Amino acid sequence: MIRSKKSSSNGLKRSTLAIAAAVALSGCAGSNPKDPLEGFNRAVFSFNEGLDKVAIKPAAQAYEAAVPLPGRTGIANFFGNIGDLWIGVNNLLQGKPVEAAGDLGRVLINSTVGIAGLFDVATEMGLEKHEEDFGQTLGRWGVGGGPYFVWPIIGPRTARDSLGFGVDAVADPVGYLGNVPARNSLYGTRLVDTRASLLPAEKAINEASLDKYAYIRDAYLQRRRSLIYDGNAPRLDDDAALDGGLPTVVQMNPVAAVSQLVLTRVNQAPVREASDR
Amino acid sequence: MNALFSKCMAVLALAVIPAFAAADDSTPDALVKTVTNDVLQIVRTDKDIQSGSTKRAIELIEQKVLPHFNFMRMTQLAVGRDWCGATPDQQKALAAEFRTLLVRTYSNALTSYKDQSVDFKPLKMQSSDTDVLVRSEIKQPGGKPVQLDYNLARLEGAKPCASAGGAVPAANAAPVAGWKVYDVIVAGVSLVTNYREQFSQEVRAGGIDGLIKSLQKRNAELAAGKPAAK
């Protein structure tokens, strides 16, 4: 998952255009209501698979071979620490001040005691790492996922999460580094680090799926739903879901989020209760 | 990366771990816990599994874990609305192939098990409950913990299909005394319902028999040790 704002190469743009043209010519009616652009998405998916095979995966493997585990953990912690502040902002926007305070505490502790984020001391002290982004915040506010897209390099995003990703990218501190080579090195390292963390899972997915594209799409959509509910998503009604309905989204509008923010005291349990409905 | 969410899958192996022959199954959480601990114990000490023997891992899963899974119900949930259009023989064939696929895939992952440990969360349930969620978390050194949940019900076999229309009646046909796992959810992704779209794609293209054939083909490829198709 690359998060570059300004580093798209001309070659890539051209390939993307070529894919778009090919899809437009072949027609791309999708029968799945969650995935109306399935033809286009499958084309981009193949492109991403090809790019991964020749470039990103080999880089991740080389990285794993060259850097021992403690080093890789330190690098992953470093990027995790960079992200924690924005995670805290999103927790605040979602009406979860206790979690947000925890995220701020994590940044303060890990940036100092944790030596610029290389060591995740905060987790060992009991401050849990959260996973939040602006797409989840929109989901909390009641914005539905919308159509599913597969973007070149970036990969799967619903329409909502594409917008969220754009906001996340603007909020990404790495993008504000004045030194362009340093900035791009960080983007590259983060991409390779993320890819390396996925290496063990790959074989299982390849073996388990009949159609890798559909397997990853549906896993992505389930995963996002779970994240929006902070891991407490109610099970979809199996008997009703057999008609292929859209995953339901948590309903919570911005007004409710803000009023919860005001009303909620230190106890975080009621927040979960209310937002699950 | 399209593999974006595949990190959840890394832990699939552990998902299947909940194995448990003669386990304490008085409560669903005790059952899952006992079997998990039994299997972890074996995985940590078994030299064949440590050296990557898929065969030994499959044996372990067959013996310890599978008796506590309800594969007919899992297959019904994976196949979705086409299930009731299948004949009983087709349903049995589907369940057998789906079972083989899951066992083979995840026993591979079991052999790469390293130093993970499993924490269980307290289960709140009433004695009258017949369907519960047991929640746990896998901790791995140097990695983020992964949420791993199990749906269990007091139900044996699939839910019955109505004679006409294919609607599923609410009542369970065969409630049982013991608890059986009918879904495993890794990092929010249900291993069972994640197959629904793929399966209905196959059924649209080639009917129920087409889906059975696809599963057989994939299982044969995996048994022959061929690299998985794209």
C-alpha cells in the first residue's frame, strides 16, 4: 500500500489509462451490487498482481532476508508511531475521547522513552494500539461504503474509503517532509514493510480461494465492517443475508458523535453500546 | 496491495487449531479453550509439525479439531441460498469437498506456527443460550494481536430446507447437547461466509455440480502439491 501523494510515475499513469481503455472497450457490467465496476476492478487487480510479482514482492522478500526481525519490528513501530496521532484524531471524531487520549499517550511515550518510536513501550505499559482511519470515521457517521474499487498500487477501497484515504494522505506527516529523497525513501520503506508483513498470509489465500479476486474483495469488505465496529460487529443475519444484501453500516451521525463526545465520561462501555446500534 | 487484508489470513492456521477430542465441553468457551490448549501443546512439541509436515498437521486437525465442527452447517452458510436447491447427495459432496479444502489449506498454516499465544476473553452467556460467540486474541511477538472469534451453536447438521420455496425455517432440526463450531472469524473476516460470493459465482456458471467439480479440482491440485492457481 503506497501512500504517495505526488510520486505517481508517467509509466504508471499510462498503464492505468491502458487498462481503463481496455475495460471500456470490453464492457464491464458487474452483476454484484457491491461491485458494479467488477470488470474494471478485475483488470486493475491483475495489473497489481503483475506489479507485485515483478517488483514489490521481491523487494519485500529481499527486505525480510536482509533485515533481522528486531530491526523490522523497530521499523514497523516507527511507522506505527507516526500514525498514532492521526488515529487519535479519528477516535476523537468518532466520539471516543478515552481511546483518543490513549493514542496521544502512546505518541508521547513512544516518541521519547521509545526512542523516536522504534520501540513500542506504550503497548507494554498497557496502552493498546488502535486501528483507525478517516474512512472508518465516515462509516461511524453513517456514510455507506458505496461501490468497491481496486486502485492501481493502492489496492481495494470502497468509494467511502477512497475518500477517507485521500484525507489520511493529507494528514500523513511523511508527506510534509521537505527533503524529497528522504520523503520518498520513507514512502518506499513503508510500502515494503507493509508488503513483508503480508508474506506469510499469501500462501493461505492462494490455496483457500477459488477466485482470488472475489476472496480478497469480500474479505476486505468484511474487515472494514469489523473495523468500523471496533471488532464488535454483530453477526449478519445468516438466513436473511442469503439474498446477498449489502453489509449494514453503523449508524451514527456527526451530531450524535459530538454529543456523545460531550456526554461521555471516562467510562468507555456506553460508547460501544450506543454505536453498535 | 490486493493482499491488504491477507494478514488476517496468516492466522487462519490457528483458526483451525481449536481441536479437542475428549474436551471439557460443558460450556462453549471451556470447549474452545481446552481444545486450543491441547493442540498448541502438541504443535509445540511435535517435531514433524515443527519441521513442516502438512500430513501430520492434517492428522492432528482431523483427530482433535474436526469432531467439534459442524461442517454441514458451515457448508450451508458458505453456499447460501443455492443450498436448498441441491439434492441431499450434492449437499454431502459439497460438505466433504469444502471440509477437505479448509483442512488442507489451514494445516499448511499450522506447520508455520511459531511463538503465538492465545488469550481468551470472558464469555457472557445465559444458560438458555443456544448460539454464542467465543472470543480470543492471538498474540505474536513483534506483531499486532489478531482477533479470533468462534461461533458455536447447539446444532448438529444443516438447518432444514422448507419443502417449497427454499426458505429456511427458524427452528433447528437437530439440536444437540454439545456445542459445535459453525464459523471462525479472523480479524473480522468470516472464513465461512467469505466463500458465499465465490460459490454462487460457480453455481451460476455451472450449477451445483459445477461448484462440486471446482472444489474437487482445487483439492486435487493441492493434494498433488501444485502451486495454487491464481
